[in-house]
Amino acid sequence: MSRKTKEPKIREKVKFTPALWITQLVMLGASALFLAPLLIILNYSFKTKKELYVGNPLALPQSLNLTNYENAYKKLNLEVTFFNTALYTIVSVLILALLCGAAAWAIARNKGKFFQFAYLYFIIGILIPAQALFLPIYIVGYSTGLVNSRIGVILMYVATNISFGVFLMTSFMSTVPVELEEAARIDGCSIYRTYFTIVFPLLKPAMATLIIMQSFQIWNDYLMSSLYVSTNRLKTLTVAIQSLFSAQSSDYSTAFAAIVISVLPITILFVSLQKYFIKGMTVGAVKG
């Protein structure tokens, strides 16, 4: 018996043309431009006040000083503010993922006028500036007793972000084969089982994109959370960081350490889901 020998794959050599070199240089320059502020903030977070104001602003700190992080932990009341921010973000994103996926599935699979109007309704919600919603949102929240409550903050985030979530998920839903749903229906699957066992697992890239983008929005939000929250026990990280700046004095060294602390969780989330994020942003866009 003759054994089939595997032929080694020959990798094509990339030809570095002048256009490719220029593209690479532009991309490196853009990367450095976006990375520089992050490195500067990280550098400043380890500096003392004397090094920050007197020394060279771009020089490295003389020692690995963790005093700024200790001060940030105390001044931000980190145990409370971090828990609040994480709670608002996680619960709001989970609700958005469930609602947006189900709504997008219904809109994409039904061609009736009601569903077309619903899709148009969500598109109009994206076009309205968030600042224009501050007064009606506060009036509704105050009249229903949802101001200064965790449930109110979560519902406010869900209501203001659901339009974009439905739009994103509906665009991706066109890539999900309808034949799989028809086969499940023939096998006797109910509509709920079809969605959660057939459709929902296929939405991982879009769900990852939705989770990352909405988590960025909610975790870093300042305007909406400051509008709905006025008590210290419900404040978020961004609202607490703003308290480090005032017209009389500002604690920049502590503020830089606080910014690093607030950025770390969302950075870890993006690194964990970036593979699905890139796929979710491109698959729906190239569907013809």
C-alpha cells in the first residue's frame, strides 16, 4: 500500500512595495498616536506630585510609587463605586443582549408592516442625540420613583442603548441561515427552543460586539449616571473620579491612578472578546 505524502505548504512571500511601506508607516504612526496618551497616563500614575509638577513631564518615575493607587482606593471609595459600576454594566448588558437578540430575530424573520415600523422606530432612536433625552428621562424617572435607585439606573441604560443594539443584531441576523430554523421547526422544536438552541449560538460574534460596545458605553458613562444618581452609595467610578477635580485644586496624580484602575476591567474584556468583535463588525457588513 502506498502512503500519501503530505506536500509542505509553500508560503507566499509578501512583496514590500512602496505603497505597502507607506501603509505600514501610516498604521504605525496612528498606533503610536493612540497609544501615547495611555502610556503617559500610566507613567504619571506612578509619579509623586513633585515629579509631576517640577520634573520633566515625559521622564520615567524615580521609583515604582504605589501611593497614588492607595489614595485612589480611599478617595474613590473603590469598594462601593467599583461594585456599582460593575453591577450596572453587567446587568444592563445582559438584558440588552437578550432583548436585542430576540427583537432582531423577530424583525429579520418577519416582513410585516408592524415589524418594518419597529425597525424604523429603533433607527430613529439612534438618530436622536442623548443630550436631548436628559429632561424627559429624568421626568419619567422622578415621577416613577426610579431616581437614585439601582433599578432605575439599569433601566435607563437599557432604554437608551437598545436602539443601537437592535440595529446591530438585525444587520448580523441576515447572515444566519433560515434553513436551520426550518429544519428545527420540522423536527418539532418550539419557537423558544429554536431561538435558544439554534439561533442564539450562531450570534456569538454579534453578541460579543454588542457586549464590548455597550460595556464601553455604560462603564465609561458620566452624564447619564450623574443625572440619575446623587447619593454616594450609588455613585459610579467616573462620577467619583470627577470629584478629584475642582475649581480650587485638583489631585492629578491620584486621578491618573484612578483612571488606570477604571480602564483595566474593560481592557481585559476587549482583549478576551476581540476575535469575535472583529468578526461581528465585518460579517454583517459584507453580506450582499
